[in-house]
Amino acid sequence: MVLDRLFRRTDSRVSSLDQPIEDSSDTDVLEHSEGYTPPPRDSGGSASATPDMVPNPKDVDVDINMTLVHRSLTLLLDNKFVEAEEILKRHYETDMHFALGYGAMLTFQAIMTLDKKEIDKGYGILARGLELTDSRRQKKTDYLRMRPPSYEEVVAELLYAETLLLDSLLTFAQSDSVIAMIKGAVKGRTSYGIYKDLYNKYIVRPEKLTTDSPSSEKSSPAKVSNDFLSGILLGYGCFQIALAMVPPKLLKLLELVGLQGDTQTGLDALTKGMELDGLRSPFCAHAIATYNTAFKFNLDPYNINLTVVDNLTTKYLTRHPECVSFHFFTGRAAVLRRDLPTAKGIFEKCVTLQNEWITMHHTCWFELMWIAAMQQKWGEAADYAQRLFGASIWSKTSFLYLLGSFRYAQYVDSDATRKYANDQNITNLFRDVKEYQIRIAGKRLQVEKYCVRKARSYQNQNNFLFYPATEAMFVWGMFVLLDKQMAKTFISQCQDRLEIITDHQLTPDDKGLGHLMVGALWKHCYQLESNQVQEEREMYLEKSEESLKKSLTFEKQIKKDHFVIAWANYELAELYWLKGDGKMAQDKLKACKKVSSKVKYSLESRIMFKVHNLQERIKELKS
């Protein structure tokens, strides 16, 4: 009951509009900014505007402020982050647009660094933004009297939803307590409710709005700007996609409080928002590119719409040739095409484009690390892992474990006769992995638990692990990015290691893992090219099924790596789905879930996420 009241509670307090900011120094900055041109205005209104909706002359000061906001966006896209921040923080205490923009920048920085000072600073700015936007929303008394809101009031409503969403993200990051999680969920739910209401009113069935405040005796039709519409579409679209990816157990809980999502609906909304060329349109483009190059990569890596990514990156790089984020997306698209040399060049260029937000370098180093690993350039991969461990605070535990794994591969693979990594430096790396674990939302990261346990296994097994670098590539989802020749090279290496090392040196955990990776790689070869000779593709599936079934034969003997059995069942389920056998696929998914009911194992949430996605694809197969 208490949770129900929390989710249903909304705050509709509002007061009259404050006067817009007037500062001649801002206009001077605009007029004398090098290369500055005023942002484009809507010609003839927007998609939801009617011919009689014309700008009100009294809005000129608001236009000056919005021009400054547009200017800060241009600076952001041109990698001039400090200059953009200077403009936004000038009026954040008195203007809700500036408060939102400044708060958004600080939120991004805080999430990228996870630094407590950055989180607290961003939280304070957003708190001020919520005060400003809340004071301009429609009063509850006016709503009860059935008075339609003014345009200024619905803009404030949108800004309130945007600020509240950012505030909820920082609430999760600010504290790891259960209370913080509940508060963040309540804020997120309230934000979604506002977006949904605005979407239905001004996108699905556009309502006319007036320019003046409730106290005015006269009012005139308001021009519904593309800035406003793109904001609605951005928030609604992101929520739809995020909710559609929620695992079944949590989804049932969210549905009880009215939260449901649909991926295609979300993508359609984001596409419309991007095409409007409003203030939030570049962020709609970022959301589409992020979905296709990151989330879709984890959901269905063989069916990614890279044409959409190519089109939007071309569009925005034409306007902002040095924009580091859109260059990054072109790099991700190259990786997903398995064009690793091109991707490497793009990510290396991204690092040189700006030095104001150093944390953005870390994302490029992360990509370059995995590119080197896929090419089996273990020394280069280790160097990038070393950089990330030293400079980033995302997950030092993971980076240190990866560093140790790549050094292990470099040491053992340099001499085929070596079976153990008897190197003190490697031993020291694995020994220190456990020292850097972090908590997010009160819980330790599953991937860090996995890294700590594998590092402990190295010590317990006399400095031996079964291909830890290759296993790391499998766990982090890099197998699907290998071309056919690379995949076959890894298959050959795993099979050789399984045959060369005698039984007493390989545990059942090692054998199960080895056959799992071989089976996953053969299945990848099958999925890689649909235009291959059918007989060759069928051979790949047969070899995959054989290896995965071998992995399952060690189920009762495995002592630690129980995730191997769960993952092997998942891989078999996907294999049967590829064959069109929905019943067998469902049976293997049930077997996968059964492992969770028997024992707690590493990477459970990651595997269950895959299971949820495959279940949706199986439903499509049945229909």
C-alpha cells in the first residue's frame, strides 16, 4: 500500500510565470562568436501547428534565451564542452531551460565518472531546475476548473519531466540504499506519466495552445515549436525502448503500476523527433544510434539496422564535422560490420578530437582494447586495459582482470609448450582484482563477482586458467564480431588446448567451458553469412550442437562455473530457434532457468537478459 501511494503521488503545484532573463552580455557573446550563425527556425510552423498559430511579439526575450540554449547545443556538438557549460551555468538559478541544460551536462559527467562530488553537484543543479519548472506548471486548481493550460505551462511540464528523469538517474547513483532506489523509481514513473500525457495530447491528437498566462485577459494561438515536440518524442521514445527491454520478472511489477513499452513505438517516436530538427533532435539521433550500436548489439547482433546509423551520422557530421560522439557511432558501425581496421582508425581519431571531457577517451580505449583482442594482439589489448585501469573508475576490478587475462594470453601463447602462466607480474594482477570492487544501487556488479572468482581460480589452480582472454571475449559478447576466419582460428586453438592438455590438468569446469566456447563459435559461423553454401552452414550447426551437448555432459561434475551449463542451454535454445524448432528451443530455455533455481552462479542476470530476448523471438516464430 505504501509503495502504491508513492507511485500514484504527483505534485501539481505551480505559480505565475517569472519574467524571462535579460542580459545584453549574452547577445554580445552571440554576435561576436566565431563561426556563429543563428539556429534555423521552423518555416511555416511544425507538424502539429495550424496556419493561424503565429509567434506572440512579447516572446522576444524568451527567443533570446532560447537562442543561447541553441548556441550551447551547437558548442556541445562541436566538442566545445567548457564553453557550452559557461553559457548554461550563467542563468541556471533563474531560468528553467538553462537549469535543465546545465543539469544534463553535469548528469552526463557524473554518470561517466561516478565521482561523488560530480553527482552531488549535478543533483543540486537539478533540484533548482525542478523548483523552477514546478513553479511554472499548471496549478492544480486550474486543472480542476478545466482551464486548458497555456503554451508556457506545457513547456514547463515537459522541462519538469526531463529534469525529473535526470534527477532519478542521479538518485540511483547518489546512494546505494533501498530508499534511494524507491525514490528513483517513483521519480522515473512520474516522469514517464508526464511524457505519456504530453505525447497523447500534442503528438497523437494535437491540441491548440495559447501563448498567454492564465491571468491575461486576451490570448492568441501559440506556435508549437519543434523544440517542444522533439522533447516529447525524445522522452517518450526512450522510455518505450527502455521498458521493452526489462526482464519478465521486473516487467510484471512495472505493468502493475502502468509501465509498458514497445521498441518499435519508441524508435518511431525518436525518428520523428530527429526529423523535426528541434532542440532535442540531435539527442533523438544519439538515442537511435545508441540503441542500434549498443543495445541491439546485445539483443540481436545479426539484424542491426546500420543504414539508419549511417544516415544519421552523415547528417550530423555534415553539420558538425568534428563531433566526437557521431564519429564514435561511425566507429561502432564499422565494428558491427567486422571492419576492424577501419573501426580502429576512427576510434584513434576520436581520441584526438577533444581533450575537455577525458572520460570520452575511455569509451574509445575500451573499443580499441577489444579490437586488439579480436585480432589476438594481446600486448596491445593489455596496454589499453592498463590505461583504463589507471584512468577510469567505471570498473577497475574488470579492467585489472582483463589486463591479467591479456598478459596471461601473451605469456602462454608466445610459447606453445607453456601450460601455466608462471609469471609473478601476472600473479600479482590476479591477486589484486578483488581489491577494487564497487557497489551500484547497493549491489556488487555481477561481472565483477565473476572477475574476482576467476582470479581466485587462477591462484587455486597453480597459476592456470583455460584461455581466460578468449573466455573474456565470450563473456563480453565479442564472439559475434569476429569474421569467419577469426572465429575458426579461435575454434582451432580451443580444440587444440582441449586435446593437448591431459585430463588431470583440466577440470570439468574447464572442459565444459571449452566445449561451450567452441559450440558458440560454430553457431556464429552459421549465422555470419546467409549466402554461404547450405551444406557448409548445416555442417556448422551440427558441429555447434555436438560441442554444446558435450558441454552439458559435465553438468553434474562442475563445481564452480555453473554459468557454463546455463549458457550452454541458452546457446542450444538459440540453435533450435535457428532451425525453426520452437518447442525444443523452449525446452532448453526452461533448462537454462532451472539452473538458476538450483544454484546461484556468475553472470545470471546477463544470461536471463538473453533468455528474455530469445523468448520474444520464439513468440514471433510461432506467430
